[in-house]
Amino acid sequence: MSRTTTYLELSQDDGSAHKFYEVVVEGTVVSVRYGRIGADGQTQITGFPTEEKARAAAAKKVGEKVRKGYAPAVRGARAARAVTRRQVASAPSTARAVAPVLWRFRTGSAAFGIHIDEDRCWVGNQAGDVHTLSHSGEVLARYSLPDGVKCLVADEFWIYAGCDDGTVYDLSSKVPFGAYDIADDVDIFWLDIREGVLHVSDAQGGLTVIDHEEEHQWARRSAGLHAWMVRADTRAVYHGHGRGVTAYATDGGRELWHTPTQGSVLFGWQEDASVYAGTGRHVVQRLSKATGAVEAVYRCDTAVYSCATSPDGAYVFAGDSSSSVYCFDAAGTRLWKLGTGGGSALSMQYLGEKLYMVTTDGSLVCVDASEAAIGAAQRGTVPVARDVKSAEALPTYTPAVSAAQLTTVRGSAAGGIVVECFQESGRLRVHVVSEGYDTSWKVQFPRGIREPGARYVVDGLHASPGGFYRVRGEIRRLA
């Protein structure tokens, strides 16, 4: 049986890609393996009726990648992307009582990513798995991404997973798409997205801002290393690092203020008027977004790994390195300290009197943070935590990396809004074809599925203040 292998890598002058694509034809079977250079990647296997059809399909796949800038390469000749995984230690809690945990979902790997919205809970781990759950703890779906999840961030309707392979995946529809690619020389620590603009903080204390077309806007290097915090609003980007928090203007990156903190910043949170920095010196500090002035200090007993607030900062929560979780009032008075019952909280979020945490043992934990439940816990009465299991038939979604993986619709049966891919100054762009939209505006669209001249149908488009459209819902190929 004949066997042929084609190995390609994407090499760009600005270092914004670090990917491989391998196609193996063995008889009537075509195997495609793709992902970040240095990682195993993902594999898709397809059978064909004849060897001729298998070779033709493989040639088409290779041709698509070559047109997008991939070129033949020698496997192993290029170094893997630098990846720093957060090294954390977690000691047993010193709290006298345990928090009232309602349910716990074990993801199977260390987890940092969390997002809680009105509909569901999201958790992402270092194995590249993202699970969604109901607020009551029912597992709804799973996304399998090519590399470890650094963080999960929301930007209005859109949910994004930043991964160690340098790709930021849009998880807003059933099929995830690569939305942004981050340059190879950026050792990613944390991400935030605001109105389609990506903000990246890194190991060297750098801050990089990328627009909706993955084009570099500006970059700054703050005074400290290990920038574990980046939060953005319409006015500024708040960058937390080894020497404090620095605020930069969103338009151009001019420094607005810098505030030294009590220890290196390990986590950040924001509300409308304030930004919160959890530090290695056992405190959360609340800073004024306008001036950088320290407005309040929330003192814990060991290093702070994560923090969050209730709406408008009425209550401030913190997770420390000794598997404890704290609650303070806005002024800084400690209201309670309880053990998590399962490791230190690496990220957290509060919603509807529930505190959701991802911990060092890779679990998503839901804590009843109501006054009655906390009072009972302090007296030694807690519910029996339910151990959530994944359903055997759980749907699993993997990223679409080519237009061929999209559902194809035809003509009048398509419905939705039609957009078209075209070439402009050597780059593939997308604009709207359907009436009622500004055709001069570009559409933020997954780069991996763009093909010149191709038309697509999307469920909806959202006009961004930046002067471009963002896709909502499913994307289908228009025949």
C-alpha cells in the first residue's frame, strides 16, 4: 500500500504564526494532523472510495494551506513556541470551617479559565478541554482545543479561550474558530478582549494590543516582569506585573498612571470605577481607574491567587495559596474566611449569591455565598457537595480549520446574512453582500476558513464601535 506524507509550516515575517499541517495518504485513507509546532496537535482521519479520490482530496487540502502561506518544512527543525505554565503551590487551609460547596466538577487537569454568565458556567484546563455547565451543575458540552487553555474571557456575546498555542478561539457557536493568532515571541500570560480588540500580557512584562484583523496596534513594556493581569475598558488598559499596576490609554498606549503594589500582581479584576490587584504579599488592593490611587486594602493570610467582586464591589472575594477563600466588605473589613475543601482558587467569579472557583486540583466549584449558608458553615453545618459527572453522550466540538469543514447551504434555502471573502493588498478580507449593511466595513471572520471568492452565510452581524462587523451564531458555506 502506497504512503505519502506532506509536512507544512506557517512561517510569517512578523512571527505571528507557529503552526504545522501534515497530510498523510495511505491507500484510501487521508490523515490530517495540525496544531502548534512542538505539540502533538489534533488528527482527523477520512476514508475515500478509491486511492485516486484520496490523493485528490489530500492535494486539495495541501493547496488550500499553501495559498494561505504554509510552506514545506522539516519536522523538528523549528523550535517550539515558548510556553510558561503558572507554577503554583497549594497548602491545606488554615480556616476553622469549610465553605458550603454545592457541587464540584473535576476537569481532569489543572484549570485556570473560568467564565460565568446568565446562561451557563465555562471552565477550561491545561489539557485543552473547555466544558460548559448549567448553574445547577449539569455538564452541557465540551470543546476540545489543540493546546492548554490559559484563560477564558467574555466580550459581550462572545466567549474566547486563549491557548498555549498562541491562538485565541471563539467559542460563541457550536463550532469553535481561531479568532486571533499571537506572535511567536510573546510568552502569553493573560488576555482580555474589549469590543473586538485583543490585549495580551506576557512573561516579560509586555503588553500587546491587536485589532479585529489581527493587526498590531501598539505595544508597551512595563517596569516589572510576569504580567499576570490585563483588564481593559473603553478608556484604558490596566496592566498588572511584578512592580505594580500601570494604566495605558486605549488609543495609542500613552501611560496614564503607575501604582506600585504590595508585592507582585498575581491576578486582576475590574469594576466600572476601580481595578483590583491580588498580590503575592497577601493583599488585594483596590485602585482608582481615574488616578491609580489605592482606595482600599483587603488583607489575607497568604499569597492571593485570585479575586473577584459582587456587582459594584459591594463585596470582595479572594482565594489564597492555602486553599482558603475570603469575603470582605467594600471598605476592607474581613467578613469571613473558609476552606475551599479542594485546593487553592486560581480564578473565581461571583453571580447571584454563588461564588464559582477553579482550583489547583482542576475542579470547578460552586459555593453558596448567601448570608444564611455562610453563617451555617461558620457554625459547622455545610451541605454534602455533589460530585458532577460528565454524560457519556456529551457532545464534543473541535475547531474548524478549513472551509471544507463547514456545513454547505444553497441559494434561497440559506437564510441569514451573506458575506464574501476577497483579496485586498495581498490579504484576505471579508465584507457584507446582503443589503442593509455598510459594504465598506470589514467583517471580523475566522482566518482559517477564508477562501478568496467564497461566500458564507452567518446568523447575525453586530456593528462594533470600531467600524467593523462581528459575526454572531453559526457560519455556513454558501454553494
